[in-house]
Amino acid sequence: MTDQVITALIAAGGVLLGGGLTGLLALLNQRMALKAADRKTRLELADRDRTRFHEARKEAYAEFLAAVHDAEGRGSFETVEKLKNPDKSDQSEIRTKPGFENFGPDAAMRMTRQQSIVQILSGSPEVRQASIDLVNAVLRPQRGDFWAAVAARAEARERFVNEANKELTGRADSSLAVGEAWHLPVEQ
């Protein structure tokens, strides 16, 4: 072989090797870009799901607390009516006054319905247990001492709010201090 043929073969080999390396690098670069785009898409979808469930939980917790308030109002309303009419043995005749429709006879049922939604959407067993304790405090108040029952409901509500805050914020300690929530008295 002549020098010209050897030079041409070396040049052709260099061109082929250069083209192959360029193609290989382009392929690797494309794969890395696709992996990065796929990872970004998965992260965005996970964040969107997390946000959607976060908003659904926040809404469910707020609606549950509103239903608890209504059920407590119904209980207080019935207590007042019983005190006003102690001789009435049948309390099923208690009618809700205008402006207090949320305190109707179905308030407890609405509260337990909202609690079941909390049970489904909750991400932590602590929130689920706190909701159970709150419903029990409202539906099964302590007998005898009215103020002890009120304090037990406030304590159960505070525990639910604190556990829900921990779950929603993701912080281990996001408890409210006494007096920070609307339902807690400020201690002096």
C-alpha cells in the first residue's frame, strides 16, 4: 500500500471515529436530558398531588371543626331548653330558632360525617385519633360537671388542631400556645 492509501484510510477512520463519538455523545446527552425532564415531570406531579391532598385535608379539617362547633351548639341549645322546660320529658319537640339552623337536630350526624372524611383523608394516625377523641368529647360529655365537660371538649379540640397543624405543616412541633386559637382562653 502506498502512503496515500494509508493516509486516506487513517483520515477515513478518523472521520468515522469522530462521527461515531459525536453521535454517541449526542445520544448520551439526549438520554440525560430526557431523564432530567422525566424526573422534573415526576416531581411536579408529586408536588401537585401533595398540594391537592394538602388543600383537601385543610378543607376537610376546617369543615370538621365547623361541624363540631355546630354539634356543640346543638348540645348547648338542648341543655338550655331542658333547663327552661324541666317538666318536658320528650325533648324531640325542641325546635331550632331562626338564625341557628346549623344547630339543628342533624348537627351531630353532620359532625360524624365530616369526621369520616377526616379519617379517609388524614395522613397521620394522630389526627385520626384526635378526631375520634373530639367526637367522643362532644357526643359523650362528662356527666355531672358542666364545666369539666366544656374543658374536656376544649382540650380535645386543641389536640385535634395541634395534630392537624403538625400534619399540614410537616413540622414536629407546630402546636399552638394557649391563647393563640380562638377557642382557648388567654391565661394570665
